[in-house]
Amino acid sequence: METKDILKVLNRASKPVTELNHDKECVICYQDGIMRELHLHSSFIKEFYYKGNARDICPVNKRQILIEKIYKDERKECSDAIKYGLFFEQNTLGKSARDEEIIVLPRHAKTNKMLSPEIRIRQQIALFPMLCEQYGIKVTEKNVQVVKIGHINCPNHPGIDVFIHCTADFISSVKINNYEKEEVVIDLKMTGDINSTFGEFGWGNMQYIDKFQGVLYSMVFQLPFAYWIFDHKKDIDNKFEPINTNVNHPDPVKANEAKTRIFEVKQTIYDMVDDLVKWENEYWPYNPTKENCDHCQNIYCEHKNKILES
């Protein structure tokens, strides 16, 4: 590790808990140079784990992007898919996870006309109030972007308090076919095609979707969780997908499924905390691979330059 990086770690370790901003995806709090608290968001954990398996990442690069905010992940900052989702949230719920930003969707380069995704998303926005009325769903200022913080004890690190920060898109009653609940944590999703099975967000095959966020939010809010997914393909569509987290389900298969999911989410959090403690002790190591270095914005990193030159 370079000298300047070691100094940054030491400088951060000297900060008392009260000086740190808890709005970040990850905040590491110290007292007398010892790690005492971790504040984590599900989005942060998903950067390192997928379906309980560790991703191939560069720890120091992730620290610079997610914790110190020195660089931005341009693959996500510039993603049209993220802009579509935020635009949809802002215009259906009245606010989004990035409500301080005014989301402007890409237009035709020559004519400045709306592209087909925006036209179809606006159609979904117009349909949203009617669907809410049909399904008994209510959206008010008080039940949108609801924040709750959960606490978890990590067996390997009893001296560290771990807090999980969750922000629900909204919480509402639901009555869709045979699914009827007084309160459900609902997460809105906008995708190209709800029938697609491609990639990590292939909503056409829910069996293979990583359910970490849904299970975690259900644990923290102590409520059922569901995804409400909309798309912007030619024939727009939507579907409501509850995630089973009911360990007392009358069907023993469903009950065991829920227990397994909760166990796996807890284990992922434990593994994440183990990693953070390990990386802190190792002064955040580098993991120079072609893929990691291709997307690294630190042009002064000697490891990146060696990889790209080879």
C-alpha cells in the first residue's frame, strides 16, 4: 500500500464517531483508533456479494468509490437504466432515493425528441394511480422513502456494533388476487422487459434473482416485502412479486425456504463485516486484475498501470 493511502486510513481512524456522516453507503466509526461501529446499506453489501458469493473486486478501489467518495463509478452514474428507474420513482412516488437530483432522460441527439423508453415510462406513470386504486395501494408523503435502521450482532466481532440502513420506496396495504396484506414494503423497479431472463436483473425468472435486498428489508422492517416491476418494452406491462420471508408459513416447504433465506442474508452480512475488518487491518489491499483495472479511475495507481501495460 502506498504511503498516502496509509495516511488516509490513519486519518480516518482518528475521527470520533460524532464527526462522521451516516448518509453514506458505508461509514466506519472509530473511538481511540479502534473500530466501534459499522453503518451499512444493502446497496453497499451488494457491491461485494451476489447471492451470498464474494465478487471479484479491488478493495482499495471500492473504498475510494463507496466510502471516501474520491471517485465515482461511471458505469452506474451514467447508466440510462438507473435514470429510467429514478425518473419513474420521482413521478409516481413524488420522490426517489436520489431526490436531490433532477432526473433528465436522454433525448434524440438531432431532434431532441423523446426516445421510446421515455414515452413508455410516461405511459406507465399515467397508469400508476389507476393500478394503485385497483390494488388497494396508497401512496402518501408519509409512507414514501421510509427509513429504518436495524442492528445485528456479528459473532466474530462482538465489539463492533453493526447497523443496517434501509430505505423503503414505500409501505402500503395491498390486495392483488389472493395476496392481501395490511402493510408491505414495496420496492419499485423499472426494467426494459419484465419477461427478460438476462443478467442479474432478469425479472422474467424470479427463481434466479438475488433476493438479498428483499429479505434484508423484511428483516429490518419486520414486514412482508414485494417487488412491483414495470417495464418500457413496446407492450408495457407490470407484475407484483412478493418475496417469501414467513418462517411461520403453514406450508413447511415455504417456511424452510424463508428460514434459509434469512440465514443466508445474515451470513452475507457476517462475511461483509469480516472482510471490512480484514481489509482495515491490511490497510485495504489492491486486487489488480484486467477487469478491475479497466474501470479504475485512479490514473496514478502503479498496479493499474502495470496491468494495463502488460
